[in-house]
Amino acid sequence: MYKFLDTVIRGVQVGSVYALVGLGINIIFGATGVFNFAQGDMVMIGAVLGVTLWTATGLAFPVALLLVICVTAAIGAATELVAVRGTARFKQSTVLWVISTLGVSIIIQAVAAYRVQESGEHPNGTIPFPPYVPWKTFRLGELLITPQRAILFPIALVLTLIVSLFFRRTLWGRALSAMSFDREAAAMRGIPVGWMAVVAFGLGGAIAGVGGFAAGPITQASVNLGFTITLQGFIAATIGGIPKIWGPLIGGVILGLVVQFTTAYWDAAYVNVVSLFVLLGVLLIKPQGILGRAQRTL
């Protein structure tokens, strides 16, 4: 029983990281129809830049977090302006968007790897990320609770709630929702869809940066984090339902549980295989994802 409960707790904690990545993916895809392959690299930047600002330069934790949000939001916005809008004039732009955002991912990873390994202190490209939660590990019955891990789910929950309220209660959020429903109709209504796409990429980048900083002590600040976390975030978002705001949280928890139960009761080598089978199973039963709804085409 102890092993089962411990696996569930770890699954929820890991799934919270996937949820934060998937949330940014859903915001961007819903508003623009673009799957940003560089989204996971924003998480990597959040971790690498965050720990550098916090520990190496001695900035206060809130200041370092604020700078991470600003930098990742700026990189996200720049990705839309250069990699998406810059190729929109070409035919078959959807294919080019895949290539261009993947190119952004490669550039970000290469620059980050060079900067991290340049000093020679971290030749493997991983910077140790110390815990920022002051509470120590404690026991709850037979369970060993680590506050640094336990805080990830509340962070994912609060961020999802904030984004949900942003989309429902603010003018910009409603504009992004309108673009998600019908981009052409939103443009006819006077919504500046081009600049709102920049806002969507910036918001997605900011959320990914927060996720990378929050999960840093768990994932560590590794320059190789990007692709893996992008894939898991995409699976989480797809399971929950693209572009539903609450979809990644549900999908992330499910995926986290799948990953942890596969690791604990079978073999970690089969995690990706089992994850993809779960994704296929969900799509076969409900192609729109758990929270998605079928749309009628007239």
C-alpha cells in the first residue's frame, strides 16, 4: 500500500510539470494554430537562467523569477515574430512553422549549452538547482513527503486558474478566446490577430519559464531538457484536450501517473512506449481529448 500511495504522489508531482508545459502549448496553439517546438526550451531557460540569477548573481528569489518571466516571454514573442510571422508569406506555411520553431529550439539549446559549458564548471550541461522551499522532508505515516516536490501541483493549479480567469475576465483574454474559436471572424470584428498572436506566444513562454524555475530542484537545470519536456507536454495537452485551458492539468496528472506506475511496477525503459499507448487509447475513445468536444462541420 505504501508503494502505491508513494507512486500516486510522485505521479501527480511529475504530472504537474507536464501540465505547465502543456498549458503554454494550448494557449499558443489555440490562438495561432501553431505547435511551438521550442516550448520545452522555454522551460529549460527558466531553470538555467533562474538558477544562474538566483545563486550565481545573488539576486533575491522573487527578482530572479520576475526576470525569468520577462526573458522567456520576450523569447516567446520573438519566436512568433521571426519563426512564425516571418514564414507566413510562404505557401505551405504550416510545414515551415514546424521547421522554423524546431530551428528556434535548436538555436536556444546550442546557445544555452555553450554558455553553461563555457566556464568549464558544468561540462555535462547540468547546473545543480538548490531547493527554494525552506521546509524539510517529513513523514506522514509511512509516506515520505518532500515539500519541494509537493509544491509543484499547487503551482500548476494556481497558474491554470489564473490563466482561466485571464481568458474569461480580461479583454485580451477574450480576444485570444475569440481567435481560438474563429481567427477570421475575430479579425473581422476588429481584433488585431497579428499582435494577439505575439501575446499568446509571450504568455506561453512566460508560463514555461515559471514552470522551469518552479521545477528546477526536481528536473535540475539541464540544457538537454527541452525536447523531452516538449514531447511530454504535448502528450499531456492532447490527452486533456487541445486547446482547453484545464486540459493539460488533467492530462499531465494522468501522464505523470502512467510514467511513475510504469517505472515503479515495470521498467523505466518502457515509459515512452506506454505513454504513447495511453495517448493512442485516449484518442481512439475520444479524439478531441478528455475535455474536448466534437465539432460539427456544416
